[in-house]
Amino acid sequence: MALGQLGDMYKLQKEARKMQKELKSKKVTGLSKNEDVEVVIDGTQEVLEIGISDAYMTIDKKNDLTKALKQALKDAQKKLQKEMTKSMDIDSIRNMIGG
């Protein structure tokens, strides 16, 4: 492997670490349709927090809670995708992949 290629690999790794750090720092909150359930995720889509209204704390509300959790998670993921697209710098991505 040529010395130039090693330098390029180092730059790529450095950029990847920087992007990972930026992803971890982003946080978005998703809500269920009735806003009784909230899910907070980071840029890597790791679930950080889940908030559930007391209205779901009965056994007969289990199916409703499951549905609301899915809605809140989907909402958070959609918001994250929009946020990431907004902040994406096409030129830096091209530079990273050598384009």
C-alpha cells in the first residue's frame, strides 16, 4: 500500500469518527399520534428515552401502548432523517469517498 493511500485511509477514519460523534450528539423526539407516548433517539437511532402517559398503565391498554410506541419511534426516525438530510454536506461526503 502506498504512503498516499495510508494518508487517505487515515483521513477517512478521522472523518468517520467525526461523523459518528456528530451523530451521537443529535437528538430528536418522536411522538405518538395522540402525543401520549414520546421516544427520544440520537443520530445513530439509539433509543435514549421513552415517556409514557399514565393512561397506558393498565393491562387492557397493552395493545394501544405497543401501537403508540411504534408511532413515536417512526416519528422520531422520520424527524432524524430530515435533520440529517438538512445538515448533510454533499461536498464533504464526496471528499471523504474521494469523488
